[in-house]
Amino acid sequence: MSVKVCVLASGSKGNCTYITDGVTRILIDAGISCRKIEEGLAPLGAKLTNIDAVLLTHEHIDHVYGLHTLAKKYDMPILANSRTAVSVDVKMHTDIARKQKDNFDTGFRVGTADIFPFRVSHDAACPVGYVLTLGGHKVAYCTDLGHITDSVRNNVSGCDVVILESNHDLHMLETGPYPPELQARIKSDVGHLSNEQCAAFAAELALSGARQIVLAHLSEQNNTPSLALKAVQNALEQSGASASIVVAKQNAAVGVEL
Ligand SMILES: [Zn+2]
Ligand SMILES: [Zn+2]
């Protein structure tokens, strides 16, 4: 079996990723409108009515923007840990907290996919990344990371496909338009991953077997796709590892297949 991963949108204006083994169809986050999700799914032969579950990473608006409409119009499970679910309900006027799984934190199954959430360091109630095992492959999703913790390293190492944050170029951030407080928040241990931090971890992942790495959640203000790509390519060259690298986009879908 194969696995297809398509990042429908990625960045501070909205995040949504589609993952399927051809049998089970999963979305991670719904940070864009339902209309945009439908538009992204259509070329992939999918639609919102046949999504098996939506997994949420955390309650920031760029990850839950479309959720109010999605929860109202469709009845697929919307899954999150309890603290995230409560925060989403308060923020988006949804009612997902009382419909959560008891075994969310220790892992669960949706169709043919085994799903395991893991904690990440970010300034939200209880943010997570995910490892999905499906179609004979392991796919990791980890964006909105202040830094690479042992939890991230232990869970993501050994995955075939990794969607990994490469948020900002440090020089662009420090010389750009953001006020000092916002720069400090982004650079902090509960903010976002820089290109250099991403590149060093991407090289580790390539050495541990990652074949496809999707660079995600790039800042439109403080990064460029070519800077993010160059940082990872340099790190891979220095480590002697190889992997296919693509950059996700804010306004267009980017897919990989294994
Ligand atoms: Zn966030
Ligand atoms: Zn985000």
C-alpha cells in the first residue's frame, strides 16, 4: 500500500493537511475555511463528507479557523486532547470536548490508521504533534514547535515522511518589521522553529530513515522558501544524509507520496 500526504495550506494564515492510505482519510487541523478545504481535496478525489477524522494539534486560530462551520455541517469525529478540545470550544463556539476519546493520549485507531499524539513545546493549552502509521508507512506531523524536545525527537525519529516546521530565518526575523516582544515570542522555547533548528533536526531525521520531508509553517514575513530549502540542503550535505525535501505553501497544495 502507499500513503499520500498533501499539505493543503501551511503558514500563519491557516494550516490543513490531508493524509490517506487510499482507505482511511484524515485531516490534521482545519485552519482554513471549509470551502478552501473542499477546493484542496477535490483534485485528490476526496471531499469533506468522506473524511474519517480531523485531528487537532492546538487551538491557535491558524489551526482551527474552519472548525465552527466544519463541526456544524459535517459529522466526522474532530479529535483532540481534552485541554485543547475545551480551549477550542471556548474559542470557536463548538461542542467537541464532550465527544473525545478516553484513550486519546495513549494512542488510538481510525480506520486503518494507528494514531499517536505526542507533546510539543508551544504556547497553547496542550499542543501536540502526531505520528500516523498507515499504508505500511509512518508519517509525522510536527509544526508550531518552540524547540526540539526529547518527546519530539523520540516520536518523530524513524518516520518515513515528516511534515516539519521551518518557520523563520533568524536574520530576517531580527531585521524585519515585528516588534521586539513578538520576535522574542517566536524565538522562545514555546514559539516557532527557525530554519537552522529545522535543518539540524531534518538531517538527524534523514539519518534515521526519513525519505520525504515537507518544510511547513513558513513565515511570509520572516522567511522565504529558498532560504528554508537551502538551510536543510546544507545540513543534509554536511551530515551525508539524503532525503527528498519539498516546501509547503500558504495558498496552494503540496503533496508527497510513498
Ligand atoms: Zn500555534
Ligand atoms: Zn500555527
